[in-house]
Amino acid sequence: FNLTGVPLGEYTIKSKVKYTSREGELRFVTDQDSFKITPEPITLGTVLFAKVWLFAVWQYLAALLLLGLLVAAAHKGKEYWELHKKYQHIIVDHRLLPQPGERSAYVGLIAETHIRAFINLESLTTHTIIAGATGGGKTISAQDIVEEALDHNVAVVVFDPTGQWSGFLRPCTDKSMLKLYPHFGMSIHDAKGYKGNIFHIENPREYLDLQSRIKPGFINIINISKIDPKELDIFVANTIRQIFKMNLPESKTLKTLFVYDEVHRLLPKFGGSGAGFIQIERACREFRKWGVGVLLVSQVLSDFVGEIKANINTEIQMRTKSEGDLERVKNKYGDAILHALIKASVGTGMIQNAEYNKGRPYLISFRPLKHSPQRLSDKELNLYSKYNNQLADIEYQIQQLKDLKQDTFDVELELKLAKDKLMEGKFTMVDIYIDGLVTKLKSQFAAAGATPKQRQIKLIPQEEIEADIAIAQKERERYTQEMIKKHGKDYFENKKKGIEKPPAPKEPKKSEDPVLHFLERQRAKGLTDDQIKKKLLEHGWKEKQIEKLFKKEEQEKKKEKPSKDPLAELQLRLNALMAKVEAKKKEGKDLTLEIDTVTLPGDVKLALASKDKQKAQQLLKKMDEIEQKHNLR
């Protein structure tokens, strides 16, 4: 019987059978029996195979077990990742890096993190040099910076010897580049081309009229691929001379960025005469006051010495095979940075600026480009050259009509529209405007009874360029003598190798034990013992293990020799203490009433100014007591 749905209880079942006997007699047989319907016994099998909504119970349990294993594996993987990072020996205090803001340029991520990396745009006025081997990512890093400058309404002029920068005028459509966008928090809608123009220069002494071409938020690309490499020095000297002649107003913010690509060609070892190099030194010394930044892109960096290095505050080193650059990095920044740079992926490079990370270098993975990474075709480049020449001829004729007292309002308006369309890459519209302008100008000259003169390319006299180079040379000689007198005759050779006088500060000694080094890195981030303990507990550590770890760390510290000079330790200890107090405040525990955060820094400043070692020792002892009392060790 199917008893599904029958209520529980006692039941009686009766049966009656009717049949015919052999004798043909009709007979009846009756019977009855009682039974109970009771709940089905609950067993493990019935529970596991019971269906709840869409699946059986055992399937839900299996899914929970799998999820638990995945979470545990993720925690272990995170712990392993923390201890085995490629760049784990590099100390990065994220609080001391440029933060998001109106004048911050987003250039990528801090290597091996998801923390966004920025460059302060105003720091570009103290100039930047980017170096690296071909294919190492130096062009990408340089173009990231230029994109950000344009997005912040800075005018950009690029001196391009290869045509590679022409892709700025078109949006990125490269699939390999676009697929990197999500990793850097970018959307496909971020891909865009920038407004600008491409000019072709064949004579190194040509007058560029930079002042009329510079426009906020626009990029002007000066293609110099047809200039003889032996004359690049003259061209660079000419451009810098023209910038000096522009009489720009002083500015504390970045207004214009000049980019010199493949600048290593100016060095004598690459065939340069040194003239352009000397002028760049002069530019790096004086351009800042006008809000003008210089961005140099080179295959090598170690050969740039003298004032050109003294006046460049941001250094970006991408992957390189140059023995000179590798030796310089090792001597200046230590083995940890050298090994990180050698192991760095394409597009990841070292950045160093005295204002970032206490002057310590760190690594950035530069973001993908918004514009096209491919250069424009020769056909498109030739069209820019053709139309720019035609528009320059028209502009010259309009000036002649103005000299003849003719009304030029309409043609000047059309000329402006034609230039705007050329900057947008709308060649068909440019053609239409030029045809109309040629016809109108012909009529106006006929009406005026005059014949237009042919435009001649204006050249800067060679002697004027040479005179400026001679002035820069004298200033360089004076500087060289001053440095030798001050630092010794080996000063420039040491600079080339990365050996500074006084020597660059050494990074703190790192523990060979990876777990102890993990503690050091957490403390560098400003974490307190409680925060580190919480992190270790999350990773599966037990209380006793953590206690032993902290004791081991304490023992290691005792082995190290204490600083002989308390003054040298004082400011560092104060900075560390203030960072811990700030961290506690973020956790909701404000210690500013219990710890005098005003008087203490004042006392430290006074002790340092007076070089009072006794007072310094007293303050160090006081800070020890504060850390012990409030569990800030």
C-alpha cells in the first residue's frame, strides 16, 4: 500500500473474500488485522540524501567543505606570497609616496601590490630622466607621464627621432594593451587619442616658433627623423636657445613639458659632439622657474654626469643590460634594488625622488597606454607634413595682406578652423578649408593688385647657436672646477659609478630569517605589535608561536650594536612613535591626550638644534616608557 500522506496513528484493516466452491456453492471469508503508522527512523543516510530545495544535503556539505579548503589555501597562499615576494627586500612606506590629488599623475601600481602609484606633476619641473634597454618599457613609462600631463591641461612638446610618439593622436586599439586595463582599474572607455599636431623638421637650424604652437592640453610632436644624426646636437642646442628666447612668465606649477627622446645620442660615446648635452645641462638648471619641465629618455643613464644629474630630481630606471647602469644602481642603492631591477618584468621599473619614500627607490608597474602604442603610417605622417606646409604658406600670405591693409578677418577665421581640424586628424575637412582659402586669397591679392611672395624657411644663424653653446660651455667649466675643488678630482668618475660624496644612506640591515623580515616590513608600514599579532592569527599562527617570534625578534635586536650617537637615532624614533600613535587613532584609540604630541616633537627639535646628547638620551628613554605603557612596541 502507498501510505504517503496518511496521518500517524493506529489503524485496522478488514478484508472480505467472496468465492465459489467446487460444488458451486457461494462462500465468504473475512479477516482483519491492526497496525500502527509511526515516524520513519532518522538515520545518517536519510539525512544526507534528504533533498532541500534543489540539492541533497550531502551536496551542500561538500560545497561548504570545498569553500573552507579554498579559503584556507588562500590564507596560506597569501602568507607564502608575503614571505616570497620578488621585491620583498625593498622598503616602501606608502604614506610617504605621492597621494591622489588634483595635481597627481596616476602612472601605475606599486610593484606586487594593488596600490595605485602617483607622481606629483609639480616635481616634473625639477626634471626627469628615464633610462632602460630597448623593449624594457622606458617609452611606455615616459608616455604614461605625458598622458597624465596632457590630462591635467599641461602643454607638451616632444622631439621625436623615430616617429614612435605619433600614436598619441589616435586611441588605443591594441588588444594586448586593452586586456591589461582591468588590472590597473581602467575601463575600455579610457582609451583615447589626444589633440595635437605633427611637424617635420629637416634642417637643425630651423626656427620652430614654439610659442605659437604651445597650447595647454595639446601635444606637438616635432618629427626629427630626417635630421642627420651628426647634427642632432645643433638641433637640440637650437631648440633650447629658442625656449630661452620665449620670455616665459614665472610659474610655480608645471605649465609646459619638453620631451627629448633617444637623448643618449648626444653623448660622445654614441657619436654626439657634446654641444646639445651642454645646452640640456643649462636647461635643467634654469627652466624650473618658468614652470617648464624637461623629460629625457635614454638607453643609458650612468654617462649623464655634472649639472645634468645635479638638477634632475626624478630618476626612473627600467630594465637594462648596461653594465655602467647596473654598477651605478648597485653602488648607489644597494644589492636589493639591483637584484629587483634585474628580475623586474617588462613595464616595471625603479623610481627615485628625494621627496618620495624618504629618498629610497621603489618599483612601479607602469599602467597601459590610453593612446595607440603604434606609430602612424608613413602616409598619415606625410599628410601632416603636407597640410602643415600649406597652412604655413597661407598664414604667410595672410600676413602680407594685412601689411597691405586688406580685410583678413574671414580668412583668419577659416585658417584657425583648418588648424583645429588638422589637430583632430580630420584630413577631409582640412582639404575643404584649404581649397576655399586658396581661392579667396587669390581673389584678394588680385583685388589689391599684388602678387604674394613665397614663404622661406627661417633659419637661425649658425654663429648665434655657437655663441649660446660657448656661454653654456663656460658655465659648465666653472661648475666643473667648483665640484673638483669641493669634492676632489675623482668626483665626476664617482658620480658616473653612482658613488656619492657624502655616500648615500645605507638601507637598514635585513634579517636573513624570512619570518623576521616579514615583521620588519610590517613595522615599516607603521603597524603596532597588536596589529601584527592579529595578522598572524589570521594566517593560522597560535598565541605561543607569536610570543616566541616576538622574543626571537627582541633577542636579534640585542645582538645589534646600539647607536653611539643618540642624536642620530632621535628623529627616527620620534617618526616611528608618531606613526604608531596615528595607527592607533585609526583603530579608534586616540592617545593624543595621554601622549603630548606637541611638546615632545618640540623637545626633539630643540635637542637636535642644540646637539644636546644628554637631552637626547632622556627623550629616547621617555619614548621607551611611552611605547611600553601604551603597548606601542
